[in-house]
Amino acid sequence: MESKISGRKVIRMKDNCKRLIKIMLSNEEWINAGYLANVMGVSERSIKNYISEINSSETNLIQSSRKGYLIDSKRAKTFIQSKGRNIPQNSHERINYIIIRILSNDADQGSKTDLYNIADEIYVSFETIKKDMYKVRKKFLEYDLYLTATNSFVAVEGNELDKRKTLSNILYEEFTDHIMSIDVIKNIYPLYDLELLQKLIETKCEEYHYFINEYALINLILDIVIGIDRMKKERTFVNEKRDDKRVGIREQELARNIATEIENHFNVTYSITEFEELTIILLSHLMKMDFNAINKENLEHMVGSECVNIVNQLSDILKNTYFVDIDNVDFIIKFTLHIKNMLVRLRNGYKIKNPLVNHIKNTCPLIFECAVEVSNKIHELTNYDLSEDEIGYIALHIGGNLETQKSKRKVITCVILFPQYYDFSNKMMEELKKHYQDQLEIKTVITSLDEIKKLDKTDLIISTIPITELVRMETVIVTPFLNEKDYKDISYIIDKIILRKKKARLKQHLMQISNPRFFYKDKEFKGKEDAILFMVNVMKKEGYIKDDFAKEIFEREKQSSTAFEHIAVPHSMHMNANKTGMFVLLNEKKPISWNENSVSIVMMFAISREERAIFHDVYDNLIVLLIDKSNAVKVLESTAYIDFIEAVVGCFK
């Protein structure tokens, strides 16, 4: 299969061709077609076709004679490693490509990298590469690594651990636009059997009652295969022993068993320091599976007092600011175990990728905001900065608990009208409770139309007889035995009531925090900083905010951008405003540059602690509604604050 990149043909080899090369590389002697066909489970004719395809891509890579086939191992390794990687299309991609090539050449007995060769590989001029090298050096310095140069040749200097972390983190950046998978890592490390590595890790984890989620497993495999590749090329740790770590006997046994399996199957040897590093990598990703054996009493023994103290302080934020139920023991145990693993990663400089992070930000903005505040507290307590990927995993834990809380709330009040006939009304009530336990709160059962007038305020009447009188609440007529159509009718009315209530509550909250002076349309700004300072000045004149509000806004932006595609929602995490208010900028004609985004709708919040519940409701709904571009288009037509509110509420469907 062929594709065109930068005007040049790039041939993507079939997986069977790659597999054939790997098999031949493992033998490095003459092999007959029958043996290869047997190993691959295909016909000899297929083997000949694969070899023909390979040689058409790389002339005479595989020789043939009466003795069978022989592969040029040196050329084959270079050839297969070149497959699957796209040619960099911009400066950022080139910089990552250059760093990976320099580190790869460093692994090959410390050989230097010729920048002329890199220029040829990616079809750019040598001058372009020279300009990129300033950023390459700067990137290496972030990891305490240094470049040395002799004419066009460069080499990297520094300790092995920093080189591995650099390589790991740069590769994570490469995955930004892709869901990370075994296949993606295969493109980078095609010479290793990653399915085998995955299987042996999973088998040993199951044997020792440890669990690893799918995303963490992919991260783990990448970090381990980087180590395997570096060890194979004799780039190992030299006198880089780490500080003593809190590692239990069982964890050491698990790590030793996995190390032994890797040694047997991948022909490497773990030194004491390499084994210590493998143990740290494992502990930063694995979670104990036997949750039933863990309780609040023995949790501290397993994770340490420092971790428990951190979680206790995080719990205060969750409870007091975001109303999260921290009495849920299952949540606290799993959240604490996650924080423990996260601290191991942070202390040892390991990153983890979370492919769900953007989805969480866009669909569950309040939960993500809660996770941002938690990460800010972690930074305050530990001085570690958390990436958005780490924040996303915290959001997953918090979100799971919040959904459990939501499911316990009865949102619709209901009365059953059922003329007395034996205990049929009781049976209906039990059926409704069972079917709508998370949605209906049945207040009472009445037996006649006359009783409707005496009812307290209720949302819905479910009746087995026609209601002839005019009533203010919603009604639905059902059969006494509740058939499928009855359930559909009830569900339709419930959804209708829920939507009406949500719209009414949102409008009430928006009206409560609105101010006509906080609405501007198509005002020109140099960028997000200019826009933020303008809004801050206006709100300050109106007495809504304190002097340090702008500083707090920029601190929050530094933590994680508040831009969501075409909308931005800047705010302070401190919720200490004099009064809650929302500033609206609609800039359809003059979008504002906001980090990587071009923003046409900005809603800046000032939040007082007393009204934080209003912020929670408005914040969550606004982002979810306006991330939809068709809704955003309608809202952008607004010419005044009241129009904006009506347009937003009208988007609620």
C-alpha cells in the first residue's frame, strides 16, 4: 500500500512482511521456504510473495539460492525501523524527530548523529535543521542533558535515566493525536514481540493479584520496551542507584518474576539498578486487585502515612467545595491507591498518557475543574506539577463517585391515582419504584379525583382513570397493569419534566449572576491576556472582585487552559469574589487567540464561596451546550446579555 508524503512515495509494509523479517533476523542463516511457511502458518507461495514484496521495497534485502533464503541483518534492522514513521510536517514534529534520532544513535554504542543525514531523511534543508537545533538543545536541557557538536555531527551527554525519560516523554508527545496502542508502539520498536511482553505482564499481575487498566498497560509497555532496547544496545545504568523506596516483599517478588520472564524471552540481563528501575515503573502503574481485603484500617499500612495525609486534605476540597461524598469507602480506597501510584510516578519523573483527557474536559467540565483544583492542592503539598493526563485520571475517580451520588437523587415527585380495588395500587407502586428507582419519588397514592385539589406541589400524576379537571401538573394515563406502552409514556413525561426543570434552573441562575455591563461583542483584543485584563478591570470597577483576581485567573490558566475548542471559561479557583458574576465576550468576527485555540465565546466567572453551587450548575451546562458548534452559532447572534441568556436556555433540548 502506498501513500504520498511531501511529494515522495512512502511504502507501508504489510504486517506479514514485517513478521517475516523479524523471524529471519532471529535466525540470521539460510532458511528454506517450508520452515518459514510452517512458522508463519501460511503457504510457501505466500512466503515467496512476501519476499518479493520486501525486495521490491529494499533491493536484494533477502537473497535466495538452493539453500533457501538469507537476510542482510544490518540492512534489515535499519529498514524495518524506518517503516511506520511519518515524515515530520512542521517544526514541532521535526524537533521531536531529531531528538528521537539523536537518542537512537546514542544507543548504538554512542555514535554521533549527522544533521545532514537527518535533513535528507525528512526532505528539508540543512539550514532548516540548524534553526531547529536551538529548540532541540533547549528541550534536552529540560531533562539535564547536553549536546556536543563537531561540525555537522552532534551527540548527547548525560545520565542514562534522563535519556530514557526524555525518550519516553517525547514519544508520548508523538501520540498526542492518536489513541495509544500496541500497534503504535510497534511502529517505533518493530523488532520486539510486544504481544508477548503484554501477555507475560498480564499473566504475572493476575498471579500476584494486581490489576492494570488498558491505558496504563500501554504506558507501562512503552517504558519497559525503552529499557529493553537500551540494555540490548549496552546503554545501561552506571552507578545511578536510586534512593531507598517503600517496596513490599510481594511487590519485589512480582517485579523479579516479570524481570526473569523478560530476560528469558528478550535476551537481556537486569542489573541491580535496572531491576530497581523496573520495580518503580511497575509500582507506578499497578493497582492491587483484592479490594475486598483493603479497608480504612489497613489502608495506611499499605500506602504510607504521607499518602493518607495528602488524601485527607484532598477530601476536604472534594467535600466542602464540590460536595463529593467522601464517606463512600470504596471511592476513598481506590482514590487513595491511585494517589499512591501517582506519587511514585511524580517522584521518579514518569509520565502517563490519558487518551480520554480531552473527552473528559469537553463532556464533564465541572468534574475536570474539580480535578484541576485537587491537582493544585497536590502541587501545594508536594511541589509536583501534574500534567493534564494525570488530572484526567483524577477526574475519572471523582466522576465515578459523583455519578453514584447523582443516581441516588430522586428528581421527580409523583402521585399515583388509582381507585381502590384490593391491593392493586400497592402492586403498581412497587413496580414503579423498581422501574424508576433513580428518577421517581412516589409521595402518596390517592383514590379519587377530589383528592387532587388537596395535593401539595408535585411534578407528576400517574393515573389509571381519565383526569377531567384542569390540573397544573403533568399527567399520564396508564393501564392498571403497566404494559410496555405505559412505561414509554411515563419515561417520555419524566424526560420532559427533567428538561423543563433544568432549563428553569439554568435561566434562574444565569439571571442571578448577570449584569448588562458585563456584555461586549466583537471587541478587538491582542490575545487572551489582553481580554482577561479588560474583563477584570470592568468587574473590579463594579465591585465584584478583589485586587489579586487577575493573578488568580492567570494561575488557573497556567494549571490547565480553560479553553474548550471555540469557547473559553476563565475563572479563579479560590471562589473568594465579593459577588458572583459572569462576563460575556462574543467575538465571532474577531476571535481571540487562546493558547492553541481560536476562541469566539468567552465567559469569565467571579465566584463567591456562598454561591459556588450556582457556578457548578452554570459552568457545567454552558460548556456542554456551547461546545456544540450549532448552539454556539445561535448564541453568537445575541446583541445583549438578556438575548445571550435566552439563546443559551433555548439550546437546552
